[in-house]
Amino acid sequence: MQETIENHSEEPKYANINGKERKKFSFLINVLLFLLTFFTTTLAGTGWLNKDPYQLDNFMFGITYSVLILSVITVHEFGHYFAAKYHRIDVTLPYYIPFPLLFLNPFGTMGAVIKMKTPTQTRKSLFDIGVSGPIAGWVLSMVFIIIGFSTLPSIDYLYEIHPEYSITGIPTTGLTFGNNLIFLIFEKVYSLKGNVFIPPMNEVYHYPFLCVGWFGLLITSLNMMPVGQLDGGHISYSMFGDKSRYVGYTVFYALVVFGILGVLPLLGINLNVGSLNWLIWAILIFFIIKIKHPPVCTDMHIPLGTTRTILGWIAFIMFIISFCPIPVNEGF
């Protein structure tokens, strides 16, 4: 619409057609990227089941994982999308990011992004857009975790994937997902049932619902960091205004500490509480994402409201209980 108005004095008719063609082309890109991401996540799902992902006959094994992980990503992004539409902010459909190089990223995707074509103008709209995606994705991730723990198969399922484990036993090393408070609680609760095999975190990726549920919590915690223009940064700025920078610096220095603790195992000191990955995140935040949220709202004098404030604190609690001090341990 903006382009039509800008070109109205010259060729409004053709400008309108070009706008429609542009939207059609953009939509085709959205669809193409979704299909490519479905393909790469299906490859990843096949690999998680210890099968060759590049052998066509194995493709069907990865579909469950692919559908689940795309569901979490889609719900997250459309949470943002519909919140933006509610506030009449023009946004694109999600651009999914396929990642076929499984040896670098075994999840098969880097998630998805949407682009706001018009700037957010109010405190409430910024908050709603920031909080809606993480909450939507977190809720679906919790549903998948509940399903995963409620439908755990016997240990024979793992033996089918790794027949050698029936002889050598389940290893305690290898690619290991980090625990968070949510997983720890579920493990404790379901272990009380007795006669239930709960897979260790270095084997949990063989279970699609648990794998995707864990991944959903991870991306929620990453997005919910209250720094810069991450979702958590939008929420923090909406709630605290310029004072949100103190929250951002606190989180930034905490990541630096976790990152330094991740170096200690190289010196023979393993406290099992940090990861080098957090140093990388700290560098990204400092140079790219930024610690301080830019002053994009002009109505910060208008109260956010009780409901939104409570929802914001709930979102921060979600961040804390979903956070993994050691996201992934690849030690052998």
C-alpha cells in the first residue's frame, strides 16, 4: 500500500500490480523455504534414529520429528504474526531456515524469522509481539514433553536403535542434551512410577517428542533472554523502559561467567555448570544483538497494565526454568 501511494502520481495502476506480484513472489519464497526445511528436518529426524539420512528408503523415519519441530517453530512465529496483525502492524509470513549440513547442526534447521514492515509504535504492541511467540512455542513444547514422558516405551526401543547396547550397556558419554529444571522435575516425577525406563540425556534425542520438547524449551530460553531486540528484550523494555538496560547487563555478565566456567574443564576442573557456547552468545549479544534495547516507543508514560505485567513476569519465569547451563555437551 505504501508503494502504491508513493508511485500514485506516476503509474498507480502498474505500481499496484507490481505490489501484488511482489507479494506473490514473497509467498512462493515462504512456501519454498518451508518445503526445504521440512526436507532437512526430516533428514535430521532420520539421523536421530541412528539411520542413514541420505538413504531415500529411510526418509519416512524422520517425518514424526520433522512435523513436531516445524510445529513448534510455526506456532512460535505465528504467535508473533497474529499479535502484529492484531495491532495492525504489517509483517511478513515466516521465512523458515533449512540447514542440510547435519554434521554442523543435527536439528536440520536454524528456526524461522518474520520481518516487520512497519515499526512498532506503542508500548503495548511491542510487548504483545515480543511475548506471544515464546509463550505459544513454550506451551506446545510442554505438551510434547508431557506426551513424550507419558508414552515412554520400554528399554527395548533403545536396543532396536542401538543393538550393541544390549551387550555393552548404555554409554554415559557422547552428544548429551543439557538438563533444565523442567526436565529434571519430569524425570523425578515419572521415575516414581517404577518400571519406567527414562532415557538418559545422551540418548533422549532418539525420542521425537522429548527431543523436540527439549529443543522448544531451548529456543524459548534463547529468545527470552532480556537483552537487545530479542523477544525477552522487547518484553523487558516494555516493562521497565530505559531501566531494562540493567537487566540486560546482568544477563550479559551472567553469560560471560557461564562461558568462563565452561573453559574450566579444559584445565581439569569440571564444575558441570558452564559452557563455552555462552561466551559465543555473549559476543553475539555485545556486537550484534546489543545489550540495550533501542528507544522505539514514544508512549512509555502510559502504563503497561496489570495483566501484561503479570504475563511478563510469567515469561521471565519460563526463561529461568527452561534455561540450560550446559545446552549441549559433545564430550566423548
